[in-house]
Amino acid sequence: MSDTETYVIDRFEDNNLVVLENHQGESLILPKWLIPLNAKEGDTCILKVEQRNELSRCTVLRDAQATEVRKQALKALRDSLVKAPEGDISL
């Protein structure tokens, strides 16, 4: 049996842990050594869990294409936001 799930790297913790989050907002905390060395916050990763008999194997892969698509979508959203006036504001 093989199961895959897509996560985004939310953050790295000081204690060598990484927090991943899926599209439903569910978090998963893994040891940093399981994550690819070139991965950084905001990257999309594929978590693949394979179960054979009583053994399980977990693989985490960085998805460069999905990461770029996500970054472009976030940039478009950011660019569409109304810009605040420049200069000093008196309250």
C-alpha cells in the first residue's frame, strides 16, 4: 500500500524539527533530517508513505514545480491587493 500527501513547509524549529502543513491546515512535525537539504520555508513537499507487511517507509520529496506554481499564485494575489498610500499618516 502506498499513500501520498502534499504539504508545505511552514517553518523550521530550533530543535531540528520541521512543521509541515497540508491544504486542510493540518500540521505534521518531522525531524529536519527527513527533509531534502535544499528545502526551505514555503516549499511544497510530497510525503509518501509505503506500507509493506508490518514495515512502513516514509519519503519526503521537494516538488520544485508545485513550489513555483504556488509562489506565482501568491505573487499574483499580493499584486492584486490595494496599495496603501505612501508617506506619513496622521491618526
